[in-house]
Amino acid sequence: MFGSSKSNRDGQLVVDALIGSQVVIRGDVEFSGGLYVEGRIHGKVLAVQGDAPATLTLAEHGHIEGEVRAQVVVISGRMDGDVHATERVELSPTARVNGNIHYQVVEMSAGSQLNGRLVHASAPVAALPAPQEAGSDAASESANSGKTSAARRKLAEAMG
């Protein structure tokens, strides 16, 4: 009934709450411990901050439409929305994800599908430098022109 998952304590799947295959939830869900979803959720699924790691397992026929945030996320079903996992994301061969996955560690089995981006949690978002206004700094302009002429000299030497 709960499938096989190697994702939790001592290799056992820990389920504190089960959303059955005939259940449809419209609204946000907050949980702690293990949440196993065989039904449908239309809304955010958020792990409550606590001492115990929270694990969300989306079963093969389960479907979530909304953002997911938990320490460990195991997906075998359909996920429409972004996934934020502070520890690990596992995508089984039947996983279908439409959204970005933010992760520390990701495990993708052959056959899983992702329409979105994989974003490593420690990857900093690089900001572009602010454009300089024309004529704002004459010293930097003369330094840049010096670099340009030096580069042109090297290019001319290499070609000639």
C-alpha cells in the first residue's frame, strides 16, 4: 500500500498522516513527520518547522497542485508547482514534475520527467553590476581605455 521507499529513518517509510486516493483537499496543508499522499491536494504543502525531519511522499497516483516545502520530498506521482527541499528530493521513474526543484541532494531515476529547473540550494544568485552613468567617473573611463588599447596591441602583435 505504501510502496517501497528508502527515504526515512532506518530505511523504513514513516507515515504519520495519509491522504487516501479518494481524498481531494482544496487549501494549504501543514504537516510534521511523514505525510503520504495518494489523493489530490490543490494548495501549498508545508512542513512545520520542528526537531523531527518532515518527509512528504507523493504516491504514484497522487497529485499536488501548489508549492511544496519540506526537508525530504519523494515524488512518484504528479507535481504541478515548485518543490523546496532542505535536505533531499527523490524522483521515481513515474514522477512527473511541472515546476522548479530547489534541493541540496537530488536523486532522479530513469523515466522521471521534469519540466522546470533544478536549483541547488547553495547556489548564490549572481547579480549583475549596476550600469555606470555616462561621464560619471573619468578615472575609470581612462583606465578602461588603457585596457582596451593594451588589448588591441596584443591582438595586433598576435596577428602580425
